Amino acid sequence: MNDAVIKIEGLCKSFGANKVLDHFDLTLHRGENLVVLGKSGSGKSVLIKCIIGLIEPNRGKIQVLGKNVLNLNHVQLDQVRVKVAFLFQSNALYDSMTVRENLEFPLRRHSFQLNHNEVDQMVLEALQNVGLEHTVDMMPADLSGGMRKRIALARTLILKPEIILYDEPTTGLDPITSQEISALINQIRDKYQTSSLVISHDMRCVRTVAHRIVMLIDGKCYAQGTYEELSQSNDPKISAFFD
């Protein structure tokens, strides 16, 4: 039985002479937390943007929930995106909107036919998932960095996605808050059985969340395995991450 929710084969992306992805392969299985580990500038964010159609690769195949996203029109791509949430590294909250309005935005954007009480319940549940019910009428500027990250995660959860893509979820956070966000990623997966692709070079986060790790080195899937397996490698390109 094929339980792959994302399958990438031979993905190539260059910017001028800079070859970022070079026949990169990856498979994300249902219910799995898969971490893509690589140095800054190695192409991790380019990869995640290719998956959701923000960047068009030069060649290769990207299947998401059985659909080849590179062959979809805008309407079909939006239908896939409803099932795939993207947690931006910058959080991408709207500063002029309250927390409630930020969470309601995806519901309005995708034209869900919901009454006021249904919307309120969905907003409340999403905030309960991240432990921030009391912030519902606050502005993003009034929240700490860790709270803004949690609100951004709540917004990704409100549509009950099957897949969550996390782009450097702990960047810019202090070690304690980073661990809290990492633990929250696991809690969300356990509660909703989501499949998660986590882009990171924060080794504490990687160790906490990863069922499996794919090493993105020189544009390729250089190695893959569990944290324990890769941490014992004698290959200097791999061991450099675990020193």
C-alpha cells in the first residue's frame, strides 16, 4: 500500500548559474514528521516553495496527495493548497488584523459557507490547540515572538490540513520557546495525524520532531535516516551537523 502524501522525483531548480536543487528526491509518508536538514542557503526554502507552487522548478515531478502539482491549473492548485498548510518562517501575520481576523482570513479566502457561530468555534479550537485562547482580540504587535509563531500555527490548523509544511519553525526564538514550538509540532501531529515536512537547521528541533531526516547537501538527497542513525555517521558532510 502506497502511503506517500508527498513524492518528489528528480527535482531541479537553478537561479542563473546557481544550481540549488539537483535531481532531488523525497517521499513524505502519511502521519510522518520528516525533517529536511541542510545549511543556510542550501535550498530548503526553495524546495518547500516548489511543493506549494510558489516557485516553478526547471524539471522533475512533485506529487502531493496523488496530484502532480506541476500540471495543475490555478483552481486545481488551490484545491490542493486547502489540504496543505504552510507555516512561513516570518509567520506572515497581518499586522493590521486582530488574532481573530488573522485566523478567519483562510476561511474567507477559501469561501467556506459557515455561519458566525461555526467560525467562532473554529477560531477558538485553533487557539486552544496552541494554548492562546486569551489572545483572540489582541494585535500581532502585542504578542511575543513565540506567541506570534503559535498564532501562525493556529492559522495553519484552522482548515484541518492533511499536510503541514514548516519553514524554519524555531528561527529567531530563544531555546526554551524553540523547545515549546517543537513539542507543539509533535502534539499537533499526534492529535490530528497530520503529515509534516519540517525545514530546519536547529538540531534541538530536529532531534525532538524528526521520525526521519533527509540531508539536503549539494542540491541532492545526500543521505537519509533517523537522528540516531545519521548522528553516528563517519561521513564529515553529515557528522558536521551533529558535532
